[in-house]
Amino acid sequence: MKPFVKPLHGKPFINRPLPAHYVDNKLPAPMVFYCKDCEKIVEVTAIGRKFVYKCNICKTKNVAFGTEKSIKNFFHIKDPNAKLRLLTEDEKKLINADKL
């Protein structure tokens, strides 16, 4: 049984691009938004049906989006939850030995 395909002007749109009014603007859940002006990950408001977003803090449209990992890597954002630890004396000796 064939799935139902809504015809466009009497022709089914199999193997044809969808018209603009059929495009879905919903992004998957793991996406984050980075305001280049605020220089931080922010909440946004969608503008129209395109992939244009406005920062809720500074109200500019200079916003990038992607997965959390890709945004942090591309914009070199340090993870505040990362734990810093001091090197032990043995680790310092090993590092110094490698430099020689």
C-alpha cells in the first residue's frame, strides 16, 4: 500500500523539492544558540519562518546555532563545569623529563 502523498496542483511531489510553505522550522532538541555580541549561549526568539533568530538579551540577530559541542569547539568556550586539578610532583617530573 502506497503512503498518501498530498498532490500539488494535481501532481504528487515525489522526487521534487517541497514548496517553501511546507518547510518545517523546528529544530531538534540538542541545539543551542550562541549570541556573537553577548559572547554566550542564550535563549532566542525565531523571526519568521526562516532560520533567523533574535537574542532575547541584546535583541540583535547576530546568533549562531548548532549542537552544544560544536558551538563550544568553534567559539572556544570553556566549560565552567570542568574541574581543574593540580599536577602532582610525579606528573611534573614526567613532563620535565619529556622536554629533555
